[in-house]
Amino acid sequence: MQLEFKKIDKNNYEACVELTVHKEQEDFVAPNWWSLLEDKYEEGERYPLGIYDGETIIGFLMYTFYPADADYPLDSWWLERFMIDKAYQNKGYGKAALKKFLDYFQTSYGNIDLRLATEPENDVAIKLYENVGFAKTGEVAADEIVFHIKL
């Protein structure tokens, strides 16, 4: 396993959009095409990245910076999307990619807070996030459970 992250651009966006999850997971993560549209048209600094094993795209993540506003009084970084294609699930890619991303993020931004949110029924993701050090905050955002890690 040789994981690396590559920016999503005109050379790989089609492969990114073709990544899918299992049918029973579709309610837990937005399609990648939607995330790419958000990157182009929504407010906030978004950073969409392909998760690669060598030359093969096996997943997608997007992290985002939100300045403080009325909804959330602090500047905050969020891991807004994280998915592994159904063909590569249950092979250790999710945990390895998440750990590698946390190292990448800390190297890029320092020892700061990172948040994410997930559906309360997404037991697999909750277990993964807690396993790598995220903890529930007690907050709810858009009906999702908020997790936090201090890097």
C-alpha cells in the first residue's frame, strides 16, 4: 500500500466522480460530484483530494476551512468528506488513509483542531474515527454527530 493524496483537477475529476460506496452507505456520504460542485460554488476554502494507492484512485476526501460566523463562533477546519471506493473497502485503506491525512494536515497546518461530522447511524465510520483519535464533542451539525481531534 503506497498511499498519497493528489489534488482533484481536470486530469482526474472524472475518475473521482466514478468512485462509489455500497448501496447501504449512500445516505452517509455525498456523491463526489456534489463535493466538487461545492468546491467551485460554495463559500469556504475547500481542498478536494484524491486518495491514491500508487497510480490508482481508491478514495476521496475534502477538507474545509470555515471562518467564525453566527452558526459557529470559532474559525474551524473540517474533514468534510471522506470515502473509500466500494472495491477497496475492508482492506485497511480507510484507516491508513485517515491516519496519513492527519499527518499531512498536521504537517501543513500545525497543531490545531480538526472536526468532522457523521450520521449517527454510521457505526463503521464512528468506530474508525474514534479508533484514530477523534472524540465526540456533544455537538450536532445538520443532524450529524460532531467529532474533534487536537493535532
